[in-house]
Amino acid sequence: MRCRLSALAVAVASSLIFSPVHAEEQDAVDPSVERILVQGDFRQLSVQNIAGSIAVVSADDMQRSSAQHLDEVLNQLANINFAAGASRGRFVQVRGIGERSEFIDVINPSVGVLIDGIDYSGLGISSVAHAEQLEVFRGPEATRFGTNAMAGMLNLSSKQPDFRRDGAFSATLANYNSWQLSGMLSDVISDQVAFSLTADKQVSDGFIENTYLNRKDTNDIDELTVRGRLLYRHSDELQWQLIAHAIEQNNGYDAFSLDRNRTTLSDEPGKDELSSKALALRADYSGIVGADLMWQLSWLSADSDYSFDEDWAFVGIRPDWEYSAFDRYQRTREQWTLDYRLVSDDEGRIANNTDWVLGFYVSGRELDLQRIRRSGSRLRTFDNNLQRDNAAVYGETSTALSKQTTLVVGGRVERYKDDYHDSGNLSIQQRHTMWGGKLSLNYQASEQAMIYTLLSRGYKVGGVNGEALSRAGDDGFASLLQQATFKPESLINAEFGVKGAALDGSLVTRVAAFHMWRDDMQVKGWLNPDLGPEFAGFIDNAGRGRNYGIEMENRIVVHPSFILYVNAGVLKSKLGPYVTQSELDMTGRDQAHAPRFTYQLAGDWYLSEQLMLQGSVQGKSGFYYSDGHNARSSGSELVNLRLSYQLEQWQLALWMRNALDQDRAVRGFYFGNDPRDEYAPHTYEQWGEPRRFGVTASYQF
């Protein structure tokens, strides 16, 4: 605790000595610092002037580690983790809070995902190629985003049309038979109409060898992502924007090994497929006296097919003990959302010192699941349907108490209605009203430094344990009848932060200390009656939990030719009173997927006007895989390198990720699944990518 207080003291002291920029000094400030605007907040303000811990990852930041997918981007950030259990890591944890998988039970995520304002929560981000920027909100953001942001929110913005021709194209070749083609074009159609279009295709064998089938592509990647925007400026006061997305993901899934390495024995490899389409219509109107109007209507349709060889082996591996099973989950999702918002302008300011926001949000979502499980010669199916409707009103005021001090008050009230039906003739209806909000006091010590204190509350909905109910009639699983539903969860966050920049742009720093209290926290539990291969999962409420720590981000210009980036997070988490179905007392233990330390040390070294060397070390300490058992990962350190040569509009880059070829787990389980040792329990892990190297050629115009 002493070192954390010392870090805060240094940050506060540093911010207070940053004096205001005088007119003659303005040109000395690095302009890139001031242009980092947060797109996902009510108003587009600099990240340095918004209360809260927000990380903004630019296209340059993604390039530094040659990131091709969200996984590689999240490794850069403090107090952020993710889980795979599929072909990609799409389950995100912020400050130790977030889901790790989704099977039968419909999960409302603690960390949501927006792409161009369209809700992709639960589906993840398919591609980061040519993205404008990724914003990661840490801590509850209920006022802005509602139930999907109890722990945080990921907001990805694709390229905005800007009424000038802008384009880029890149091609990548890498090991594991990998290649990527991506392009972006933004152009003008007329004086009033412009468009942007981004497309990305990625292919790879994956990093697994199936020795039974003698194949190296059972865990392959095959993804196509297309995103487009059409902007119509009807007048100075009104502009329309049409947004369209399409995703085709045809990935394999064969990641877990009985030998606990990258070699599998599956005779029926699974797959991880997704086909989704999305449309959004947005209007921005500034012709109302006193306020600007924004509304966005969006629609998304997604079909997914997720399956795996449950025994991870082949028939005949040990006939006297073996079992053979295959599990498949086919989902369809249809949703629509409407967000309608008024944001005050200068004329609408109350008493000349209070800006305000008032909004209304409604959404509808229908989720259908068909699970098909074959165990030996027995085929078992389970279907369920969930119709969820949400409606919310929200508002925020920002009052200037003095020239330097601002008070921000926000709140949201949300009502949701769930109608659940399944093939077991079970119907459950749930109705809940939830609320969240924030209260922050911001002190602008100088034009370069802000200190804030923040109190916020977030929430997430409850639900139905469909898997538990479907298995309750099986031998040994009768106790699951007590787990039919789980309650909503709420979270209170207290935070203190400092954001500052030096006059000449040589230092930009953001530091935040937080303490969060979770109530009725939702945890993933497992029932495994005889410790054999048959088990069932469910969501339980563990009473209380605490998460507290500190995170910082620094950008330091050490020399005109060398820039250093230092991100670090310290996290302590605790489970409240909680005893598992297997009678393990987890009270006081660290929460799952909550590493105590995360960091990145990165640098850009300009060797000449054309040649640049970039490198990073990304690390995290070990963490528990589940709240239902005590298996845990080892710590990891990833070394990434990139050497690029720029010649006018062309760039050629040689890159390497995980240069030291370190095994790093991205998902883990603890149970018995190997008939060769009579199903003795082990920790089984899914490994992240091994050493990757490749070459990328890019052209920008």
C-alpha cells in the first residue's frame, strides 16, 4: 500500500507543477496529445479532461505490437485481461470483473462492446484493422451505457468519412500459413455525401497440431470483416449517417489437449463460426434552440455455431475407461436499439454554468439456442428462447462551481423484462428496475493537469440457469434445482485520479486509484458429482466482493528520436462469503481472471527519417481460472518487436510477436478428462499464440 500511495503522491505533485501554457509556448506542445478525443462519451472531449480511467488505443498503438485482433490490443492495457475458450478471446475482464465463457446460460456481460454505436456485447470485436481508435472505459459507466457496463465498456470506432480522399492497403504474410489482406477507403461522392469502407480478411492454420488426424488446421482462422459508413450533410444543422457491418467467421476450434500442450488427439474437432449483419441510422441535428439532438437506431442479426470434441480424444484411446462425447451450441440473435439524446449547447446552459444531457434508450433482443450433445450413442437436445426488453432514461449535468472546479452528476434508471422458455416446458418471467449513476468533482489545476474524485454505481441484470435446469433430472445433479435463477448484481466504485501533461509535450500521464464493492456478485459455479467427465455449470450469487488497486499510463519523450510508453496496474480482488457445490470455501480468495499485476513497457525508436524500431514487453502475474476451483495460471511476459521502413507512401515492416516463444494460457479448467489415468483431475489450459513472425507491406494515399 505504501508504494501505491507514493505513486499517487508523485503524480499529484507532478500535475500541480504543470503551469498553464502561454501563447508563445503553445506551439511547443505536442499537438497529438490534444487530438485524442473520446468518441464514446456524451461530448467529444480530450481524454485528459474526462473524469474516469479511460484508455484510448490509436491505430499507431495497435501497430506497435502488429496487432491483428483484439487479443493483441488488450495486452497493452493495465488491469485488463481476457479469456478465450474459443478460437478467439472475446470475453473481457476489467479490474478483475467480467465473464469467461458462455454455454447454455444467457449472460449479460459485465464489460460490453460497442462498434460504431452498435451493441456487440457477447459477440466481441472481430477485427481491429484500420480502426480509428479503441476506447476502454474502466469502472462502471451505467449513466452512459447502462447494464452492459457494470465493470467497463469497449468502444471501437471505424474510419469516419471526412470529405477528402484517404485510403490505405496492407498485405501480411506470416508463419503458420497465415496471411492478411486489409484496406480502407474514404472519399467524396458529392459536396454533401462522403463514405468510408474498411475490409479485412485473415487466414491462419492456427497453432495446434492434431496428431490423431495428422492435421495442422483443426484450430484454424478464416475471417472476413467489412464495415462501412455513408455520411450525408443535409445542411449545416443536420447530418445523417448510415452504418453497415458484415462479419463471416469460419474458424476451427480444437484447442485443449489431454497431454496439456499444443498437440491434440481429437477425432471430432469443433468449430467457432459466426455470421452477423448490422445496420444503424444516425442523425445529428443542431437546429434546436438550446440543445443538439442525436439519435441512433440500430439492428443486428447474428448466427453462431460453436462446437467441440468434449472428450478431446479418439475412440479406442483406452476402451475400458473411455467415453466419447461431442457438444454443439447453435445460437441466433436478433436485436434492435434506439438511443435518443439531447445535449445542451451554449444557449441551453442553465444559469450560465450548467451543461446538461437528457436521453431515452429502448432495446429489444431475442436469443435462441439449440444445444445438441452426443454422449456415446445417446443424443440429447435442449432448446431455449429468451426475449429481453430494456427501457431507460438517463441524464447528466456538469456545473462549473468556479473557473477551476466542476461538479458532474449523472444517473440512469433502467427497467428490463425477460421472458424465458425452454424445451423442458419451463417458462420464467423476470422483471427488475435497476439504477446507476456517478458523482465527480473535477479540479483543473492548470490547462495541463486535472485532479478528480469519482463515485459511481453500475449494475447488470440477473437471469436463468438453463444448463442447471436441463441437468437437474440426471443422477447426481438434483441439487441444481436450487440454482434455477440468479439475481442482478450491483457495484459501487470510488476513484481518485490525476491526469497531466508537460508544457512541451514530453510527458503525458494518467493515474487512477479505485476501490469497488460488489453486491450479489455473479460467479460461475460447477457441479461435478464424481469428479469424472460429467459436469454442469451454473451462475451463482456470492454475496459480496471487493476489487481495489491503481493503474497508470505514461508517455515520455526521452529524446526527439525515442518515445517511451509505460502502463502498469496493481489489482487486489476478494470473493465475499462463498462456498462451492463441492464444498470449497472460497471466501476471501482472489476473484477469477484478476491478475494482481499487469504492465507494458514499450518504445518507438526513430533510427532515421525512414527507419523505425518498435518494441514492447507485456506482462501479467498469475491468476485463478475460476471461482469454482483453485487452478491458476503462471505469470507471463510477451516480447514484441517491429522494424519498419517508410518510403514516401509505402511502408515495409518485419515483425515478431511473443519473440521468446513463451507459453501463455488464455483459458483454464480443472477436472478429470483423460481415461488413460482413470480421469484424475488436472489443470487443462488453452494456450495463446506462440512465437509469430511475418512481413507487412502497406500503401497509404
